[in-house]
Amino acid sequence: MRSQAATPPGRAIRAALVPVVLALALVTVASAESERALSKSSCLVALPALTGNQESYANTPEELSPFNKFANPHIRFFQPKQFFLPKTFDDEMDPGGEIRIGVMAYDASSPFARLSSQLERGCEFALDEANARGGTRGLKYRLMIERTLPVWGASSNAAVNLAYRHKVVAFVGPTDPADSHIALRVTLKTNVPMISTACTDSTQTETRIPWYLRCCVDDRQYAYALATQVVKQMGIERIGVMRVNAMYGRFGIVEFIDACRRLGRPVVTEMRFKQGAREFAQQLEHLEQAKLGVLVLWADAEDAAHFVKAARARGLTMPILGSDRLVDPRFLEIAGKDAEGIISVTDYDPTRKDVELGRFQRAWAKRYGEPPGQVAARTYAGVRILLDAIERAGPYRHAVQDEMLKLEGRTVQTILGPIPFDSRLDNMMPAVYVRVKDGRFEYLGTRPFPR
């Protein structure tokens, strides 16, 4: 038997590389063909190339960016203009002689009843003003209220009813983050624009569903503001967290915890309680043993107030900072003198000098006999943005949403102040610090202040 001559190593390597090179060439050709097809498509928009100096995502300070002390990422995926949206081919609904605007609300038995009442009034007030001016294009506005249960998933039925039974052009979403998440998923199918004026969950806009605009500042911005105040301004080393065991607390506190860790002051402990709880003995014992320098409280106004009273009664004297829902007259009413010195954050400063804000506050007080709360002001601002879009585009869902998409990267003047919208149509206003002083809320501006 004859033996075959051995193939030289170099020739063997070249032979093995030939199919690989051919495959890469085919992939390159296919990629080029795909790009040409994409550029000719009427439904898709090609993604722009990334540059080295991209704007920070969601106004995240450099020192609070993930892994900022280790290395720059090769690619930043979460940047403005990195999304493409298909056009919709659904049939438009006939407005039927009026323009219907919906609101997803709760009844008096819900733990969100107070916030929901502000939401309804804010919508009602804005629409009544618009009708007094003659409506839009000869059509008057009509508010359609769909009440949902505070049960996971119930808001899906409410969103469907608003779309197909009430035939609204757009609707204002609910105050509960859990319900807001579900309703947002339904709008992806029904193509009804949804305006958020009370849900501060920062993950809401992460999916970039195009039928969604949020005019209130989210928990991410509040977390950055609180972390900056606690760590950099106050210099506290032992930081604790107390939060409600619901979606508002669970999602709201995440960015604060991450921010503290990135600033070199990881949170010592995180405790939680059930919504509506009035007994906190176990949590307070743990917090007492932790010897905290500060406690950050993330909860609704009434729950937070009862916890603060219990904490002070037990002798816990550490400074307390809180989320935006503490900026509520109900918190002061329940907590009383124990609320003194507590610092919170918000996006609505009723003391801001502004002609339109003053007019709104006077008209609101005349009608309802009390000043507007922050959810009422946010809702009025959000509905006014919606009505302006309807004025420009007409009373049709798709046209209205296309008009609102033009707000990407633009700033809109509102009673809250100038709202800069990012590529997710999320409000990027800086948070306002608020302190309880002499039994009242003292608005301190957008910069950290001395302890």
C-alpha cells in the first residue's frame, strides 16, 4: 500500500480558510442588501450610527453610571434615537361629533382613591377650559371615566373598554404602577395614546412603546436627587431604606440603592411593610439596631406618615428623606410635628413665579375650594400637551401620536415649568427638593442644600 504525501501546514491552513472567507463575503453581501432594503422600506427607519460622545441616558450623572469607575463600554445601547417604529395600518375610529378623552380611575375603596380623584379633576378641569374656548375644529371634548379595580390585570379590561367601547382618542393612565404597566401593554395592541401623569415607575418607558408619553418626573430622577443629597451633601455613611411592599416601593427604590453603591456608600439595610400597615414594631427594632445615619422612606403619604410617627415615638432621631408622594397635605395632617425636617422630592413647585401657573392655581381654588395637589397639576399639564397635539393633528389617534412623537428632544412650556422630553417621551426635568418646616412644605429648588 502506497503512503500519501503529507500536506504542508501552510497549504492546509489556507485550504481551511477558503470556505470561511467565502462565508464572510456572502454575509457582507447579504448585510449590504439588507441595508439597501431597509433604506427603501416605508415602514422602517434605519438606525443612526453611534458616536463617541453620546448624551447620557435618562440624564444619569457620569458618577452614577454603571461601571463608570472601571472602563468605558464598547457600545452604549440605550441612547437617544436608537429605536425604529413600524407604521400602523389599523383603521381610524370616527370621532362621532365629539372628541372623547378617557381617564383610568379608581373608586373610593381603593388605596389610590385620593390620587385618582386629583387625576380625574385635572382631566375635567383641562377639558372644561378647552370647551369654554370652543373645543377643537368645531368639536367639543367629553371625559370618559373608566374605573378599574386595584387588582393585578384588571386595568387590561379598562384599557380595552376605553379603546373600543368608549372610543377615546387618548386616555390618561392610572396612578398605580402595576395597573399602568398592564394598560401600557394593551395600548401597544389598541394603538390608543396613553398619557401618564402620576405613575413615576422609571421602567415604564424602557420598552419604548410609542403610544406613551409621561409628563411627570420618574423615580430615577428622584433617586439621583436623594442619593446626591444623602451622600454628597450630608456625608452620611450608614444609609437605610424603608419602603412599601408594592410595585411603587419595589421599583422606585432600585435606582437609589444603585446610586448609593456607585457613590461608595452601599445601603446598610432595606426593610419593607405592607400597604396600609399601621404596626411597625419588627421593622423599627431592626432599624434601631442598624444604627443608621439616615433613613430613606418610599411609600404613599398616609403609610409614610404613620411610619414616621411610630419611628419618632420609638426614639429614632435619624434624618428621614422621602419619595415624591410624601409631598402631600395628608402627610402633614397625619404626621404632625413628627414630620418636621423631613426632606422629599417633587416636580411641582407651587411657589414658582409664573403667570400661567398663578392663573391655574386661582381658577382651581375657586372651583374646588382647595389648592391643586401635585398629581392634579401634573395631570392638567399632561392633558394640555395632549390637547395641543389634537389641535394640530385633528381628533385621530394615529395623527395625535405622530404629533406627540415630534416632541422627542424638545422642551414644552407647562405649569410645571419647561418639560424637556427625551427619546422615550419621558420628562427630564430636575427634581425639586422639599423640606417640612414649621408644619409646611418649604420648596428649596433643584440643587442639593446644606443639612
